[in-house]
Amino acid sequence: MVRLSVVIPALNDSAMLEGCLAALSAQSRPADEIIVVDNGSSDDTRDVALRWGATIVDQPIRGIFPASAAGFDSASGDIVLRLDADSVPSRDWVERVESAFAGDPQLDFLSGPGRFYGSNRTVHWMAENLYIGGYIWFVGLLLGHPPLFGSNLAFRADAWRRVRTSVHSDLREIHDDLDLAIHLEPTMTVRFDRTLVVGVSARPFKSFAGFRRRIRWAFGTLGLNWRERSLLDRRRERRAIEHAQRSL
């Protein structure tokens, strides 16, 4: 049977983590392994993780990508699912992810959007339609394939092993999902399922500073990778391969 591992990076986020792990415990298809990556927490994150039966992986190097990568490397599953500590998956989330990969042996990466909670309707609408909607449109146009959203992400373990030495998993101030999306091999298959929705906290949008930091990290991630190799070159390479495959 296919094993599924869920990876959750966490830093001083025990209250949110409690909700995430509670939602995972109620899944129609339970995960075979849940890994909480402690990124140096000083609160009771570890106690919460252990109470819900999760495995703890320590990553003292601060940053979302160092923490996520440590979890990916430690996962024993054939399919790795990634949530943030404030993600709240629906009851059938793990089951739907498993079904998607079982139904498409060529699928390497699967992602979906977030439905924001914890603020007012205006903030939720702007976060879902302008921030996430803009990200989906822009990254898809720039890279020539659907984007990845780290709060709601799944991939084959062997796909991670193929790209893990290319990504910038040692850097702190970048978006791990965007960096990972940029470094996917041109033959890898990506699907963004708009119906595969998880709850995501709107707290980053409660302050201008939080929103500005996200935008700064996004442009920093793009700039870093563009200096190494034009993203348009990556897009052209993927399109050329897709065209050749359609011509067979």
C-alpha cells in the first residue's frame, strides 16, 4: 500500500498546530505518518505534537524552507503532504490527495488554494482573490505550469529527491513553495486543483508589515532564481518538451 506522510513546519505556533493536528486526526483516510518540524520553538509546540501522536523532527536553522526540507527528508511515505501549522484540512483532504496520485501515475506535484479564516470578509476576499489569485495567475504565466501553494501541497517522495539539491532549502527569506515550483524539472507533471481547499489563517494580512514581508520575499525568490537562470528560459524548455510530447 502507498504510505502518506504529512509534514508540518512549526515555530511557536502551538495553538494553531493544535487545530491542524485535530483536523488530521479526523481524516476519512488517516495519514500513515505526521511529522512536525520544530524550528526552534520556545512554547509548547513539542508537547502539542506529541499529544497528537506526531513525530518531531528538529531543525535549528530558522526558516520555512530549512524546516520544510528537513521534514521532507525525514518522511518515510511514498507521497509527502505539506501543511502549515495554521492549515485546517477538510475531513477528506488526505483521501483526495491519495486518490489523485493513484488515478494519475504521471502526477508528480498536486496543490490547491486556501480559504482564509480569522479576519473579516474584506480581508478574506482580498487574500483569496488578489493575493492567492494573483499568485496563481502570475506564477502560472511566468513558469508555464501551475503554481505550488505550500499550505496545501503534496508530491511524490521521489520527485522531491530529484529536485532537493537544486532548491535553496538553506535560505530563510524566500518562499519555499515558489522556489520549489521554479526548480521543477521540465518533464514533471503539476496539477493545481481549485476544489482541493484547506483553511488558512489570514493573520499575515492583519498588518501591513506582514503583508510587505511576504511581497518582499516573493520578489527576492524570483530575483535570486532569475540571476541563476532566466525563468523565461525555463518556461521555453518546458513548452518545447510539452510540444514534442504532443507531436508523438
